[in-house]
Amino acid sequence: MDMRVLLISALLGFVRAKTDSNVCISANAKTCGECIQTGPQCVWCKDLDFKHSRCDEKESLQKAGCTPLGIENPRGMVTIDKNIPVTNRKTVGGENLRPEEITQIQPQKLTLYLRSDEPQKFTLTFKRVEDYPIDLYFLMDLSDSMGKHLNDVKSLGKNLAMEMRNITKDLRIGFGSFLEKLVMPFILMTPKYLQNPCFPKDCTAPFSYKNVLSLTNDSTLFTQEVSKQNTSGNLDSPEAGFDAIMQAAVCTKEIGWRNVTRLLVFSTDAGFHFAGDGKLGGIVRPNDGKCHLSNNMYTMSNYFDYPTISQLVDTLSDNNIQTIFAVTEQFQALYQELSALIPKSTVGILSAISSNVIQLIIDSYNSLSEEVILWNSRLPADVSISYISHCKNGVSRNGESGQKCSNISIGDEVKFDIEIMAKGCPSNGKSETIKIKPLGFTEEVEIVLNFICECECHKDGIPNSPSCHFGNGTLECGTCRCNVGRLGTLCECSQNEVKTDDLDANCRIGNGTDVCSNNGECVCGTCECKKRDNPEERYSGKFCQCDNFNCDRSNNKLCGGHGRCECRKCICDPNYTGSACECSLDTSTCLASNKQICNGRGTCECGVCKCTDSKFEGPTCEICPTCPRICTEHKDCVECLQFGTGIKKHTCEKDCRNFTPLKVVNNKDELPRSNDQTHIDLCKERDADDCWFFFTYATNNDDKIEVHVAEKKECPSGPDIIPIVAGVVAGIVLIGLALLLIWKLLMIIHDRREFAKFEKEKMNARWDTGENPIYKSAVTTVVNPKYEGK
């Protein structure tokens, strides 16, 4: 029986957990539109007589009795509206095509129907077409220091057309130049300087930016116009290059840009001014990003500040312009940092005489063309997009790398899997259009986003339906959408019948709280509490704020199994207390051996002693680690009463009146022992003569003390003096002899060392006398020549 109860409880717990984790039900959707926005797994039942939660998973609704025709489950989809195949030169015999006849990305237009949290996927194909037209605009710094590079640019047109014939037969080239804003402190504003800033050398008057030659396929005209150019001068090193790039990018008609590959070659040997630098010349108006060319001259240079870097990045991207920075080695690092911020841009180094400019352009173009990067316009709020690229040699990437493919040659075809997903109902259900395009190319994919915010049955609503309380609402998807002035699930409530227009306000405990504590429904300003799957569990209270199953638990039991749960609070049975009725009031477990609760030194809480005297511890507060033991406490009295010795032998009659030894036995083995009725302490203590004596201590029920003392003591035997003295004397003698031997050995060693030293010095003295050539004896021998030995 107990096993069956446990199984049923576990099953009910599983059902409750599953219900709580069901987002369709927990969302408490009131309409079909709210339901389908909760998640792609949520569907709606529009059957009129359906009593179960209308918003649930499809299988659950079918099991609950919803008919197949009653289930509303709109799904998202992708439709392709324009799908021209990518251009294949072989199919057209290699003949030249106009730019508008070339297709490099497929498809070109799609329509997506997005349901909340349901991603829609499609594939884009990109193919680099052979002989694709190119517009190249050469933008050059004409400050005086660039004079040595200008001559090489003058022959650029003809030579570049010849070198790029293997890449494209349709090449147009243009030329523009820039210097600086005509204000102090960038330009010296004296008449003489404005006429010839390079005096005494001749040069042209300073200017900000001018379009020298719009894009043309006439290389001879390019050479003629560039040959007429001369350098100029300014005061500071950075130039107005950003002004020139902005005007060259946005002045589409003046420059002559076509919808083809657009290249902007920016050549300089200096840095650049950017937004904020114009304040030095009193120019504070932000750059407006519009074209201001008049007679091919930038006329608003002294009115607008330099563009910001972000303005430049957006402008170049929006106009599909790929930038090649041809700069001197000194400024390579600066422009590489700038290039890192501008998509589809690269940096090349000009040689000392700029002879490498054509090869630099060709190499940079190849580098830019070998990489395709997809870019999308700004997405509506709550809409996300992700990419997976399928590049050459089977290489696939996702994340940030999924938007690009590298090492693409002419004729290579790559694919991108794109996934778009919406959350909820963005833009209030209005259609949005986004665009995806490969950076540096004018072709783009138009994508129309339609958001599924309502069900199809929303269109078939029945106004003033009798099902909505005598026609007080529109029957829509099986539920009522009430008319003005009516409230309630079936529009059964009138606003005049309630205290406030907000019926939910009457069903809240206070501001900021849930309606009916999220445990019921508000019907005409009154809470109707939810029913639980377990009939024994129920919500109650005016605001359904109470229940009988969410109280504290003890030993995994509601209210510890010793009470009942009322409004989330335990009402305990007699003899139990605590928030979970976990505390028993029975004190039998706290009785000490003397039948007192906690030995009189503590309180009994939940059947456990809490000792109030800090010296005592243990289950019943009977253990005192720091207190003197009973044996030690009564030792002196037992010694003086029984043996007439000890420190109390003179005060024995006064200090030891509380007991008298009742019995004297022969030895300790005959002393009484503890039993079930009496606890007896057996004591062993040492007296003044260092002998052990034994006694027992016990307290009767009438608190009378009984002491039994063993007659015989255990005294230690005395030491054997003779062996001790003999051992001490022998030790002293042996130690003395050892010390003498050591001293004698050391003296012998010392004498031998001294004798050896003496012998060595003696030998040295003998050598010095016989061998020293300057030695002269102190004895003088005189020989008499007349003496003949007679």
C-alpha cells in the first residue's frame, strides 16, 4: 500500500513539473495571436466547446479532444520571387555584356514569412564573372612633397589599360586631387601665399579637392589632363584626404560611377585630418555627407568639418567602393589601421619613384576580388540573421567567418546558407525589407520580411456573437473579443458593474503583484482559483494567495508529518512546534541520571538539551571537563578519616562531616561495583607517602553519601642503594680514564707535529749556509809567511 502511494505521488509530481515547464500553458495566452508568438511548438484550438487550455502543444490538444480542423498552427515559409541564374560566359559565346546583363548573385528577391522563434533558411549563390567592368578613380595628394610621384601618374592611363586587359576589357579611369582646407592654420592666408605657396619655386594655388577628370575609357585624355596638373603647398603635414574621399564617393553623377566594380586609389605621403580637426580653423559644423561639387571643385570645404571615420566607412560601403591606399612606407602602419576599419580595402606601398603604382593597383585589385564578404542592411528589432559559408575545397565556416569566402578565382562559385529568425512580432506586424549584398559589388538581394502575428481564424471573427454573453463581443478563434464597455472571458461583465475599468486591479493584493497571485483568473473583479490535478491540493483566499501544499518540509514531509498546511504556514499537532513542525515538545530524552531535565543545568529544546551553564556539556548536561572529579574532591577527607594522614589531618573533624566511611575491606578487589540501581565511582588516589589507596563513592536515593575504603595501600618498593652507588662510582672512574687517554693522545699528536716542524726548519738553515753565495764566515784566518811550521 505504501509503495502505491509513493508511485502515485511521484506521478503527480511529474505531471506538475511537466505542466510548469510547458511554456505554452504558462504563457496564459488569451488569443490565438498571443499563443503562436509564445513559441513554434505552441498551437491553438478554436473549437467552441473546448474546455482545456486552448494554447498547448499539438499532441496535448489532440489528446484533450481538439478536432483536427480546430487546430490553428500557421507556419513560416520562404518564397523566391526573382531567381535569375548567375552569368556563365561560355553560354553567351564570350561576347561582351552590358553591366546590367551580368548576374553574380542568385536569387535576387525573396519573401520570408516569419513566425516567432521559427528560423527560415535559404541559400545564396555567388560567382565571380570573367571580364567584369571596372571603374577606377585615382585620387592623389598634390602637396609639394608628391611632385616626384606625379610624373609616374601622368602615364598611368595608357599603361594601366594595357596591364589590366587580362582582367577586363571594359576599364574606365578618372583622376582627382586634393590638398587642404583654405583656412588658417592649414593654409597661410596671405595674398602672396595664396597665389604661389611654393615661392620661390612655382606651383599652383592651394585648393581642397577638385575632380580633374571624370571616369572615361579614353586613356589619352587621362594622360593629357593629368599632365596639366602641378603640385601646391600647405602648412601642416596631414591633408584633407577624407574630404576628397567623401566627395568622390557621394558625387556619383559628377564622377561618373557605373553599377560595376568601383575602385578608389588613394595616393599620399602624409597622414589625414578627421572630424574635430576643423575646430582649429573655426569649422565646427559636422560633415553632412552630401555632394558639394561646383565646376568640379569642392565648395563647402570651409563650411563643413572633416568626415568621421564611421561616416567614411558607411559611405564607402553604401556606394560599393573598394579602396586601395597607395602610401609611402612611412605611413603604411597608419593606413593599415584605417584599412582594418573599412571593409574591402587594402594598403600598398609606393616605391621611391612610384614606378610600382600599376603593379600595386593590379595586386590590390586581385587581393580585394579574391574575397567575397556578405553584408546585410539594418535588421528590425527582435530579428536575427546568421550565415554559414561553403567555400572552395569543401571549406565551411559559421559565426562571423560565415559571411565571407577567400581565395576565389574568376569563375569560382560559392554558396552561403542564411538563417533569419524573429522573436515575437517585430514592427507591430508590418512588413520590413532588408538587403544582402557582397561588399564592393552593386548587386544585392532584396528580402521582404512578413511577420506571422495572428492566426487565419482571426479574419473569420463573428461580430456580436451570441456566444459572447448575448452578443457583447466578437467570437474569434473560439474565444470572445469583447466590445467596448464589456469585460470578462465571455464578455459577461460590464464596466458599470465594477469599481474600476481595470478588473484586474480588484484581483491584485497590491500594485506590482500578479493577478490572483498568478494562481487563478479574474472574473468580473473576483478571483476564481485554479484547480490542481491533485484534488487534495487547492488554492484559496480572496486573491488565491493561499495554498495547502507549499509549506515548509522536514524529513521530506509536508510540515514534518506532524501538522497541516494552511495558507503556506504549518499548523502543528500538539507536542510539536517549529516552522515545519519539526520540533518535539517531549522532554523524556532530556532526563539526566538524577531524573532532572538536563541535569538542572540547561533547557530542553526539540528533545535536545541546550546547556545554560557553559562548564557543562553532553546529551543531558552532566559532563564537566573543567570541574574537579569526585575522587579528587573527596580524596583528602577519605585520607584523613581512614588513615589519619594528609593535609586535612588536623582539620578533619571540621571539614569532613558530610560522610563517614561505612565499611573497610581488605583490598580494592572487594570494593562494591556499580549496578542498574546505583552508580558507584571507583577512586584511586596517592597519599603523602606516595602510596596508592582505593575507595568508592556513591549517593543513595535519600542523597546520603556512602564511602567504602580499602584497608590496604599499594606502596612502591624502595630503591637498591648499593648497585646505584657502585654504578655511579664505576661511571666516574671510566669517564676519568677515558678523558686521560684522550688528553694523552692529543699531546702525542701535538709533540710529533712540533718535532717535524723543527726538523724542517733545521734542514732549511743548513742549506742556506752552504749554498748562499753572499755568505761570509765570521772567522778570519791569518797565515804568517815566515812561519814554516817550526
